[in-house]
Amino acid sequence: MMGIDKDMKEKRERNRLMLKWRKQGKTIKEIAEFFGVSYYACRDIIKRVGGELEGRDFIRELIREHFNHTCQNQKCGRIWKKGKRRFDIHHFGGGHWESREYTGDIITDVYEGRISLFCHKCHLNLPEHRETMSKAKSGIIISNEAITS
């Protein structure tokens, strides 16, 4: 776990430096070439670090990046394409609504398998979602309160 923390700190420092250089007037192309990343990856990092994404959206994007925007269903492996619907974050364990809260250590949750990334089709085909949808179709679930009770 120590190596993971060190890697994350190094990435955060690199990302802050990218934003600093951009604010100083360097082009995204120059910054990307210096760090050996694509223009688009550099642009997205600068947007994220620059505060365009925050809170839950920021954390979700970090999780998507961790999984390289790739569906974690072994039978699928679909890669997200820019301009298409973003892949879904799935929280294993606990009730459906309780598990959606980002409390505690997200990095640990990802590495211990409590959070994963799925394309929309695979996410909806997970057993817990299929069960919820079938209950909703039959009228058993009327609102979100019915799920949590």
C-alpha cells in the first residue's frame, strides 16, 4: 500500500505542476510533450486539477482514470470513447443507496475491489441491478425510500 500512496502523491504533484505551467502561459502541447502524455490526457488533467470537476464528479473521474476507462467485466472489456456516455461506477457491498456515498478511503476501496467500473450495459446486467429493475417493473418499488427501507 505504501507504493500506491507514493505513486498517487507523485501524480498529484505532476498534475499541480501541469496546471501551474498552463497558468503561466505554456501550451497544452508543450506540457504534454514534457511529461510524455497525450495532448488530450494533459488537457483533461488540467481541467480536473483546475477545479472544473469537484466533489463526487471529481472522484468518479479519478476512478474512471484508474481503470483506464475500460469496462471491468472480463467478458466485455469495452473501452470508453470520447463523446459517448461515461462508464458507470459500481459500489460492491452494502445496500444500493448506502454504498453510493464516497466516505472513507476511495483508493483502498478501489484496490480492495469494493468499487469498479462498468459500461452501462454490463452495469445494468449485474444481479443486484437486475433484481431492483424487476421489482420496479412489478410495482414493488415505488421510490428511493422503498429501496433503503
